[in-house]
Amino acid sequence: MHPIPVTTTATATSEISSEQGEDCVEAGSSVISARNIDVFYGEKPALTNVNVEIPRHQVTAMIGPSGCGKSTFLRCLNRMNDLIENCRVKGNIFLDGEDIYAPEVDVVTLRMRVGMVFQKPNPFPKSVYDNVAYGPRIHGIASSRADLDEIVFNSLDRAGLLDEVRDRMHESATGLSGGQQQRLCIARAIAIAPEVILMDEPCSALDPIASARVEDLIDELRQKYSIVVVTHSMQQAARISQKTAFFHLGELVEEGDTERIFTTPKDSRTQAYITGRIG
Ligand SMILES: Nc1ncnc2c1ncn2[C@@H]1O[C@H](COP(=O)(O)OP(=O)(O)O)[C@@H](O)[C@H]1O
Ligand SMILES: [Mg+2]
């Protein structure tokens, strides 16, 4: 794997996990812990005091009305907010116990470990093959052409796309359907062997059949990866996630087992949202 440097401000947990190595990380433990996260755009607060644990090998859904901060929070998890000029993040996010905001952390390596898939499929204007090979090439992951071929074919296979593109590997990816393009973007994310995949409304630009394929894929992928999905569809959250976090007006109101959130929410705002009274 690609360890990020241990921080000088390491907590007890990070010392244990970095000394013992990844294999010793408890299977059921969180892959990501967010502690006291505040985010500002300029002076304007977008998120206030968010605390959440992202479980390993599960799908965590982030739900809530438009503008409540779901995308902002997702971008905190691989420091994509660093790219937004006036955006400031306070608090700590630990990935396998290591603080990803520590100054010595290499952001490129971090984003290999925490990959991202966006709302609108965004394949590069290159061939199907070159889209998936792109990450392994720039990060020098493959040692030979045969090795690269294997990574590309495996990633497409895991993304449920190989059978559809086997004969089109060298055609432009922009000629694929929207649903195929989104699965290609997932294959591209997988190709650099991430631990966590962040998805921001990955189905909202897709038709119902293509969405269903991507939903099935998300469920399969959790065996190998930990997944965080932002969705504005409560039905989708209920179908694909094991854990749900409900955001409202920049606050994480409630989180827990998906089934419980949708059947017996504790907070009246969650109740109002899932019954369609707010949002
Ligand atoms: N780049 C930005 N610059 C300024 N404000 C932003 C930016 N991105 C998001 N915001 C603001 O932050 C809040 C949360 O937005 P966002 O995270 O996109 O919400 P969601 O994904 O839940 O719809 C909104 O008030 C939005 O207007
Ligand atoms: Mg959003």
C-alpha cells in the first residue's frame, strides 16, 4: 500500500496502527474518523462541529437537503477542499489513525488512498484503456505492459464493465453511454487501489436502469473498499448503505445504522426529512 507519513502530533491510536502495520487494524474499526470538523467559505460557515466515523467495508450514505454541506464534507475526506481558494477546514480527519491534515502529508498519495467519483461522469477524452491506465501510469504502479493490462482488465471487470468494452478498449471513452462512463470512472478510481472511494451523487445524471447497475456495483465494491456516497435520494440511501448520516444546515444531525435512521430516527429534524416534511 502507500502509507502516508506518520504525523508528529500522532495520537495514541495512530501510533499503534503505524507501528503494527495495516494488517493489525481491527477489521470492524473505522477507516476514517472525523473530529470536530468546521468548514468555512470565506467568513461563511458551511459545516459546524461534524463528528463521524466511517466504517470499513461498508457503504456510508450522506443525506440531507440541498446546500446542507454534504459535498463540502465529502471533499474534506481527501482534501479536495484544498483546491477551493477561500475554503478553510478546521478539526481533524484520521485515515487509519493518521491525521490527513498534518503538514507533512503528501496530498497526491492521500488522494490515491481516498479516491473520488463525481456526479457527472467525467472520463478523459482518451480511449477506454487509457482512462483506466492513467492513474497507474502517472503513479508508476505497473512494472510492465502485461502488468498494466492486468490492472486495466481487472478494474474494468470489478466495475462490471469489461464485457461491454472488451472490443472497444481503444475507442474513445466519450462514445460510451452515461452509465458506462460512470462505471468507467469507477474503474479508473479502482485502478490505483484505493482504500476508500468517495462518490458524490454518482447516479443523479443516470437513467434508472444505469443507476440500478451502479447501485449494485456499489454493494459489491464494499467487500474490497470502504465507500462514502452522497445521495439526495433517501430510497437509494436505504437500498445501498449500512450506515447513514443526516446533514441539515451545516450540521450532522444524526448518524447510525441505516435501518434505524429510516425507522426510528431520534431527532425530530431527521424524522421531518425522512417523512418528506423538510428538504
Ligand atoms: N466553492 C464554494 N464557495 C462558496 N460557498 C460554497 C462553495 N461550495 C459550497 N458552498 C456553500 O456551502 C454550503 C454547502 O454546500 P454543499 O456542500 O455543496 O451542499 P450539498 O452538497 O449538501 O448540496 C452551501 O451554502 C453552498 O452555497
Ligand atoms: Mg452536493
